[in-house]
Amino acid sequence: MFQNAAEVQAYIKENGIRFVDFKMIDLHGRWRHLCIPAGRFDESLMKSGIGFDGSNYGYAAVENSDMVFIPDVRTAIVDPFVEAPTLTMVGDVMVIDHPHNRPFDQYPRNIIRRAVEFMREEGIADEMIVGPEFEFHVFDGVAYDVKPDCAGYRLTSVESAWSAGSEDSNGYHVRAHEGYHADLPGDIHYDLRNEMCEELERWNVPVKYHHHEVGGSGQMEIETELIEVCKAADDTMATKYVLRNCAARSGKTATLMPKPIRGEAGNGMHVHMLLKKDGRPLFYDENGYAQLSRTAMYFIGGLLKHVRSLCALTNPSTNSYRRLVPGFEAPVTIGYASANRSAVVRIPAYVKSPDKKRFELRNPDATCNPYFAYAAILMAGLDGVRNKIDPANYNWGPFDFNLFALPEEEKAKLTHLPASLEEALDALEADHDYLTVGGVFPERLLNTWMKTVRKEARYVESYPSPAEFEMYYDL
């Protein structure tokens, strides 16, 4: 939105901005923020920044937890969810190291930028272009308890078929598994999605389209256009913020949780991707499989070789593995195919243009820290290109058939994604050299990530579930 502090100051005066808000990213990929009166924003802030204690953000311990936030005025936007006129922006984090500060190598924005720099240093490509698909649920209410004597949750959805028996039902409900492209009056969140898309466009997040998804209890999708990967990570954070706050403003609640409802389709965040060099697309070859180049196939090979360890960063919640089960278009088999949604890597058959020729990785979900996830995806693919990993040599496809319908003896020959978060973390512990090459992911950051996420997984697993009472209480 702006190029320098002077432009920001002029906008503040001309538009009655009262506060400037700064958003920072913690280890898990949540925004945290601090706010200053608008009159305090000046040129010196762009140089000296704002000091804060980084020890509460979850990163690996450093010699000095005092850090400095430097705003990135190019990301500034008027926050529509705050009562007082407020300009908000993300930025970069530096470690205090006299006489000069240095970039904090664990900070997510620095990780993704370093991954792109490494790609350029290797001479492979200049740009990575990605397009995420955001699947999410909108509910009328959610309640949950996690106590020693009581653990459970309850979801409220007027749209759902389970509400057909309520006194205020109007008879129009979206049946389970039948929500894909549902129309009015069953699709009661159409106007809300329009509002979300308008806010995203104002946030400079380009929207491709939106629609109702397969799930019959308020499952939605908003897909964004293909954009440069560093901006895509910033935009992913903004998208999650906008979806949640638009829903809250409408008296509802939105979640990108991968599997909030048993037996219904879950929420993924499929990531479309392609590489460019000197403005030229690198993934197109008219004579290649599905019109993909050798570079594209090697990139896919790297993704598939490392996808089990990637899951610890692209699917970092226990709930992620409730979604990655057969039967719901969520991938479980390691392989690639054209137009096949049961494969981890899918090549959309409808994409014919050379400059947009791409494939999508279908396992990620939005519980990830997008900076870590996109950087890890890039590093895995680059490893495939650097080492010429051809997926056809590893029984990874192409699988141009329904993998779920294979005979059991054929299924036994396939390799699969991790079945749990602990299994994914084990894979990351055994296979992460491709992430640390070039100094992209610091080893201590990965160690902290594995320790933190493993602790969370064991916390979840320590609680008996209501289903266990149903199954075992009387045994």
C-alpha cells in the first residue's frame, strides 16, 4: 500500500487514522499484535523499530530474547474489524546485536525469503508461484470443554440436515456429503462469503472464486489467484484473519480445523505451484506427461520423497490426521496423477496454458504455519530438481485411476502418508537435511518445533474421548 514512512504519515493525517497496529507471527503461525497511537509513527520507527520480548513466541532460545519489530509498510491496510480507524501491517523481526541488529533466522518471513534466495542461488528458478485453496466451516456456534471430569464439544449449524427437526427449521438444509456448489436457499452463507471475498480484495488478496463445499454443515471454499510465494504466505495469514473476523462480525464462527465433523469432508489447503525463470514458466512441456516438463517431474519427485516428513510442517495438528483418511477425497497414498483427487500430487487437467501449467499438493491444511509450510514445500521440490528424482522410478505413479478402488494386494504395494502426527514427527526427525541445506531452516528451530508439537500431540492423546466411553465403558 505504501513505499515509505512519509506516505504512511500522509495517509494517517488525510484519513483520520488513530492507531497503527503491528502483527507478528509466533511459532505456530498465529498472529500476535501490538498497537501504537498513530501520531507515534515516524521515520525513526522504520529504522529503530519497536522492541519486544520474543521469549513468549515459542521459538528456540537465543542468547538475547530482546527483539525488534520493523514494520513493512508495503503490507499496510486499514483493518475493517477495529472500531477506531486503524492501520495494520506485518513486518520483520530482528535480534538486537550491537552495534547493528541482525535478522532473526527463525522468524517465519525470514525462512520463506531465505528459501527463495537459495532457489535463485542454485540457478533453478527466480520465482515460485503458488495458489492456495482455503476450505473451512462456518457454524452458528461452538462449545467445548476439556476438563478431567468432562471433555466434549457441541456444534450448532442451522444449515445442516441435523437441524431439520428443530422448531425454527424452514425445511431447507444441505444434506451430508451433498454440499458441493449448493445453491440458495440451502446455501445460507452465500452473502457471508461475498463479504469475505470483498474484504480479502481490499486486503490485496486476489480471489479466484468461492463456493459451498462438499460438507453439508457449512463447509465453504475460497480459492485465491496464483501469486509469488512470499506474498502468498502473508496473504494466507490475512485470509485466516478475515474469514474468522467476518464470521464473528456476523454472529457466527469460522474454523479451518481439518476435521471438525466425523463422517463429513474435511478442510484441506491444497497448494497449487509452479516455477518461473526470467519470466518463463519451467513446468510446461508439450510432450511431457500431462504436459509437464522434466523439471516439474523432478520437483514432484522431491515432494513425494519427503512428503512424510513434510507432513510434520504442512499438517501439524492431531486433527490433521482425522482428515487424511480414505473415502473423502483427502489423499493418503504417496503418488501423482492427472486429474485424480486421490493422489497426493494432482495435475489439474483443465490447465492448458503454458504460463499456468502446474500441479497441486493436496495433503496440507491450514493449521500449518504458512511460511514454514511453503518454504518446506519449496525445499523438498528443489531437492528433487537438484538430485533429478524421477517419481516414475519409485512406484509413485502416475496413478490415473481411483486409488481407493484398488484390490487389496495392489494397495499393499503403495506407500502412504503418516497416520498420525507422532508418525509425521518421527519422519521429520529422520529426514530433514533437505530443509537445513543453504541455511534455510535452522536446526535448532526444527528441534524446537518437533519438541513443541510432539508435546501437544501427547497432550491430546492423553484425554479419553467420548467415543471411547461409548465403545469400552461396559467392558
